Amino acid sequence: MQPAQPNGDAEEQLHKNQLLLKMAGRAARLGGWSFDAGSEELTWSDETCEIHGRPPGYRPTLAEGIACYAPEYRAAIAALVSRCLVDGTPFDLEAELDTADRRRIWVRAIGEPVRDAGGSVTGLQGALQDITTLRSHELERHALATKLSATLQNMSDAFFTLDREWRITFVNEEMTRAVNRKREEMLHQRMWDVFPGTENGLFHQSFQRAVDTGRVSNEVGFYKPLGKWFELRTHPTDDGVAVYFQDVTQKRKDEEQLRLLQACVERMNDVIVVTDAEPIDGDGPRILYVNEAFERHTGYRPHEVIGKTPRILQGPRTQRDVLDRIRANLKRWEPVREEILNYKKNGEEIWLELDIVPVADATGWYTHWISIERNITERKRATEALRQKDNLLKVGGRVGKIGGWTAMPSINAVEWSDEIYAMLDWPRASPPTLGEFLAVFSSGSRAAFKAALNACAALGTSFDQEFQITTCGGELKWVRAVAERALSDAGQVSGVHGALQDTTVMKQVEERLREQAALLDKAQDAIWVLNLDGTIAFWNQSAERIYGWAADEVRNRGARELLFNNPNVFDRCRETVTELGEWVGEIEHKTKDGKHILLVSRWTLVRDEAGQPRSILAINTDITHQKLLEQQFLRAQRMESIGTLAGGIAHDLNNVLAPIMMSIELLKGSLPDPDDQAVLKTIAVSARRGADMIKQVLSFARGVEGKRHEVRIADVLRDLDQILSETISKNISIISSVAPDLWQVQADPTQLQQVLMNLCVNARDAMPGGGRIAISAENMAVDAHYAAMNIESRVGAYVKIEVEDNGSGIPPDIQERVFDPFFTTKPVGEGTGLGLATTLAIIKSHGGFVRMYSEVDKGTRFRIYLPADPQAVGAQSSPPQTTVPRGNGQLIMVVDDEAAIRQVTRSTLEAYGYRVVLASNGAEAVALYAQNLQDIALVLTDMMMPVMDGPATVQALRQINPQVRLIGASGISQNGKVAKAAGSGLDHFLPKPYTAEVMLRLIDRVLKE
């Protein structure tokens, strides 16, 4: 909506409109008037005052206004005004009026009632127009019509009139001649009687149409009795019709020939241009006509060139000498035939073959030039291409050692090109015969070449084979012979055309290359050669095995984009090898299936004979498996050493504590003093605490086997709640959420209690100022999608238990070590470092796995997954599975820094009918979203990423499109602070890890919102 204009602007516009209305009124001699019945006040506009010859602002009474009309009109005017005031009947009449300056004029008076809200007539309003000039014109037209009727008899067109009964009432002389009838034979006779066959025909219909519509009717028809075409113009009259007609038989023939000629000209493929005959000098003749082919060939439409000169087609390479010759011929009024280079509208060059001829009128005076122009661009290009091809063949023959030959067996003759003379060291003074040509081939090749030659001449079988020859100098060479049958213009076999190429050097090089390639293919390392532009030129079999790409798939492709996860690493390696000649180091590459591999790579700069760099040789040894085994071995060795040490220490400590604990019981009976009893109690508590710690060490070192049976997790969590309520301080709230239909698990309930207590105690210690511990349990069906993101899991049924706090969190640099035994962040004396190690050992011994997610100052969440049995006795039945919703081709952007998560999410979404675009970080996601703004229906983004994290990505996407649909995914739950960090930018939150069904249902719900 446009903002309201200031009152001053509105008043100015109103004033302009009023001025325009006054100007229009004066121009049309039209004014307005109004009459108020209540006040009996008559108001004239300035234009109305002017028509009456009164000054502006003159206000007469109603009686004075009526008295201005000529006496013979006053009564009628008064009656119309009175009737309009009484019953609201409007009026419109023409009358004569006497002005104040004693002029009598004709006016048109229009009036209509003015009504109040109740519909009663309260006055009149109307318009007054001076139509004196119009009336004068009507009188003049009447006089002219009278004169016209007097000349009808002598007009050149045939003319007759018909009355209402279709009787002929008038015919002129031209009609009697055109229809070859006498006037008395036609007058007062019915049209259809004088001209049989016309009743109900085309002419009759034309006459009737003029009568019915009151308009002129035009018709062209053929009258067979006379064998003529007539063009009729029928005018309705008060008495019938008046008909003008002409014999257009010859005109029809001429027009038909003209249309045929025009159609031929318009549909010609050649360009037709018609110009004025002069001037020849200066800008030249002007274009009068171009046919349709002109636009097809030049791109100019007719209206763009009509009135201009043909110079509009000329350009920088148009030949000046050709233009001079054309101008000289035109000055002599002689025909022109030239080939000229012109330009299309889009600047493209076009070659035209011109035929320009002069056209003269009946007196012999030249009036026009007609130019027929044929587009020969393709012919010119073909000629130029053929010329260049001939040159290239000659140069190529010399460089490639290729020569041409033609054998004519019927006359025992052969013709050679210069290249074959040089190839064979044959003396040019002695043209060879076909027999001498065959003798050039060595004994082992001669019979094969002769058989191939004969088969080609007799059967038309072309051949392409290698043969051995002996030159005149006695040198042995290998040649490649290619041939096909030659036919004469009459279609008869005239000989065999062929080419001969010296392939001796190539054969030697190929042999060396085969030997080298065979050696390289036997190497276990991946060997490839790079061109200086970074494209792959060679790829051995081991490279195919290690990387997964076949040689044909990588040849001429850039190694920088194909193999390197970080293209900057490729740039540094190439820079080093270019400067120093070699580079050696460990490097990470990617395979065809996206897998990352670690290699020891050795790059060497290869130079040509002139010492210039030619390529880069890379030898790559795959050490991925070796590195993995080393890491696993070192970790296993470290854990075994720790376990052995811990087990030995625990065993010895048990031996130390056992007599102490037994002695305490003995001392209690022999020391009855209360102070001594208090000391003994302290010693007993400390000893039991040490025994518990030793028990944990033994559980880690020797395993955690125990008695296992069907366990209801709900019962375990209920007991845990009771313990926590008694042991956890009141400034920490405990929130429990247990699904009502939890499956049963095979477990040791005491060990599960130990695991959960360890996690809750750690959560308590992370919140010294108070906070919240949330404990939940639910069923979970792990699918292939989830298992692909968690290698320790397997497809099947699990019970998932979560323990989450909103405490200080765990720094990223130590998250990898929290499950290591004896690792603790607590002060000395406050922690053993065995709680999480024992927790992990217990859960693994139950066939489950543990996942931890943490952010500094935002909290930590542990998820425990225990294998469950949905069919176990006592387990409640799971709700019936519903169909997972499918997509309908919507484009989903998946943003995650983990390649495995991106790929498995992509595969899942595409399997369920979605299209997917991937981004590895927030910055890449923002760039891709800006490019695909109209197509992307939803964004699924991780909240913890490098380069640009989730909250920043959400804000950036909202700035691009405030309506973007967003789902955030993270290891911290939606109750944590990561979701809050994104503000109101997220539509929904998806806790990691998640199943395919959970993801698909959430995406479907968000898309439908």
C-alpha cells in the first residue's frame, strides 16, 4: 500500500483535474447545470454561462433558463423539466437557443433527477452542449448526398437500387454494360428474375444482411451465368438497398498470380531484398522489402531494416574490394554477382552469394534493385576446413610419418605420396609398380598384405594391420597399413586407397612400456603418475586394489579433488616436490567408497631429456591396517598391564586387610572402653571401604561375571530412587521417567545398581552448587541406520537407560580417557578412577554398550544400552508397529561433520523417497542453502561441528530464510542447554544417536506443520 499523500498534494491534484475538465468542456462546448427544488436555485457552470453568452457565475431562475430557448421549444422544455421533478423521468433533446448576444444556436440538453437517501427527487442536474457546428455539418452532408445522387448515373462503378420487395428501382449506365442488359429489361423487375440463381445465394444474403443490420455489407462472389467475379458493397436505405459493384474478374486473376508469386518469394530459402534504385553513392539505396528468409539468415526482423541501407549487414571484415566492384556495377546499371562477408544481428559472420539486378518500369526507367542472396556460410566453412585439413594432412603426414597410396591391380600400378618415398628411401625418378610395392614387404608379411589387398579390391573389405617391410637401404621397419576400396564416378571398382605409417619407434616404445607396466603392476604399492596440471596419467593394479577406482575411471582426472580429504595438503606436497624434487611423508587419502586410508607416500619429480619437469611419480604404501593394529595392540597391552598390576595389588591388599578385619572383631571383645570402641569402629569402616575398592579393582581386572536372570529395569530404578533420595543432597532434584512397557533384560541386578550408582555419584559431584539429575528408561529397536553410526551395537531390541545432569560437563580433551582405569579429575583422596572403568566392563559383559555426551558448563549424559527380549515372560507387549512415513521427493539438507553419519543418513532418506544434499559443516551448509533456497524443504543439522557450530548455522539460515524448517541433532538432550543455545531458531530437536524410524517420523511431522 502506498503511503497517503499530504493534503497539499491532493488539493493540487484536484485543482489539476478541475482545470483538465474545464479545458475538455471548452473544447467540446459542453457545460453542466443543476437545480435545487427546495431553494429553487438554478446553477450554471462557467461553460454553460459561456454557451448562453453570459459572464461566468451568472445565476438565472428556472423560468429565465427555459425562456432562453426559441419560443417553439419552450413548452416542451418546461414539460420535460416538470415531469423529471415529479416522477424522475430523465430527458435528452436537441433544440434551438437564443443567446444573450443575440445568436441562435443549436444545443443538446440532458437532465436527470437528484434523489435524497429516501429516494425522493430533490432537484435536477444535467449537461448542455453547443451542437451548432454538428448540425451545420449534417446539413452540409445532406447537400452533398443530393449532389452525389445526381452523379450516380455517370459514375464509373456499376450501381443499382432495390426496394423492399427486391425490385430494381434504379440502374446506371455502368451496370447495363457490366451485366450486358438493357435498363428497361431490369427496371421494376425482381432481382432474382433478372439474374436467375441469385435468390437465397451469396448476393441475396449480403442484401438481406444490410437490411437486417442497417450497415454496409461487402461481398465478393462469382456469378456463373456471366462467368464473372463481382465485388458488391450494399448500403441499406429507407426504401431498400443501394448496391455498388465492380467486375473484378481480371483483378482476381491478377491477385491470385500475385499471391502465388508472393508465396514463392516468402518461402524461398534464398534471401530476397528490394531497394530503391538510387542513390548509389552516399549511404546507398534504401531497403523497401525483405522476405522471411532474411530474418532466418540474418536475425533482423523486417521492421528493423526497412528504410535502412544494406550497409547494416556490413562489418569490420567485409571486403572493401567487393563493395567497390558492386558500386561500380550499380552505377553502370549492370547486374552484379559477388560473394561477400556480412554480419548477423548477433555479430556472427555470414557469407552471402549476391545476384543483384536492376528493375525498370514501362518507360524503361530503372526504379528498383532486386538482390537474391544465398547463404553460403557452410560451404565457405567446408572449403576452408578442407583446405586446412589438406594442410594438416600434409603436416601430419610429415610429423607422424604417414603417407598415402593408391593401388590399381588391373593395370599393375601404384601411386605414392612424398612421405612414402621418404619412408622407403625409394628413388623419386623410379615410380613403382604394384609388384615392386609388394616386394617391399618382408617374406613373413607379403602374403598377408597381398591377401588383404585382393580381398579389399574384390569384396570391399577394408583392413587395418601391421606389417614388416624392408627399405631400399636394407633397414627393417614396422608399418601400419590401412586401406579401403576406391570407386569411380560410375560406381566401378577403380583400385584401393590406403595409408602407410612408420610405427617402428612406437613399437619399440610400446614394448618398453609393456615391460615397465608389467613390473609396476606386480608392485604391492599404489603407483601413479601425475601430469604437471595435477591430472592422473598412470595408475597401476595395486592402486586399483587400494583405492577402488579402475585406471579408466581416474585417467585425466584431478588427484587433488579425487584423492585428498584436504586439498591444501596436495598443494603443499606438489609445491615441495616442485622445489626440492621429492617429498616423503605420511598422508591421508580417500577411496572410491569414501573410506579414509593412511599411506606412506614418496613423490618424485620426473624430468625430460632437457631437464624440464614433465610429471610426478608417486609410490604409496597403505599403512591403515598397520596403524590400526598398532593402536589396538598398544591399548590392549596398556590395559593388560594395568589389569595385571591392579589385580596383583588388589590381591596383596586383600591379604593385608583380611587379618586386620578379623583382628577388629577380636579387639572389640577385649577393649570395652568406649573410646577404644570408637577407634575400632573407625578402623573397621576404613577397612571395609578399602575392601570395596579392592572389589572394584578385581571386577575390572578379572571380569564381572555374576548370576544373571530376567530383570525388570523398572524395579531396579525404583530401588535406585529410594537409595538416591537418602544419599543425594536436597539441592539436587531427581527426575525419573520410565516407559510403562519396558522389555526385560538378562542381567545381574546388583551389578546394574552399582553401574547406576556410579553414574549418579559422578553427576552429584559435577554439581556442587545443586542441579538436576534426570533418569529415564525406554525400549529401543536398533536398526541398520543406528548400527552404522555405533559400531559396538548390533541390530535388535535394547532397553536404553539415560542418566543426565546439568553440571560442569567434561572437557573435550579428556573425554576419550574417562573410561580408562585410575583416571580421575577429582582431587587426590576423593576418587579412585575405577567407577566408569568398572561401569564399562559390567555393561560390556552384559552384551551392551555405553555412550557419553558432554559439553563444558552445559552438562553430561550417559546412555546405557542393554540387549532385551521383547518376547520374555512377564514383558509387556510392544505397541503395534505402524508404517514409517515416506517422502515425496522433497530435498533435505543433512549437515554433520561425521562422514559416516552423513552417508548413512543420506542412504536412509533416499530409500524413503527423499532427495538429499550433504554439508560437512555450517559454513558449507549456508553456502549450499543460499544456492538451493527454493528447493530445500528442511535442514537436519548437528549442533556440535567445527568451522561453524549448530547455533551459528541456525542463525545464519534464519537470516537467509526466516521460514526455513530446522531440526537440530546433538548428544545433549532437548532438555539440555545446547537446544537453548540455538534460541527459538530450531523447530524440533533430535537426540543422538537416533533410529531411522524416529528421524523419518520427525521429518514427516515437521514437513506437514
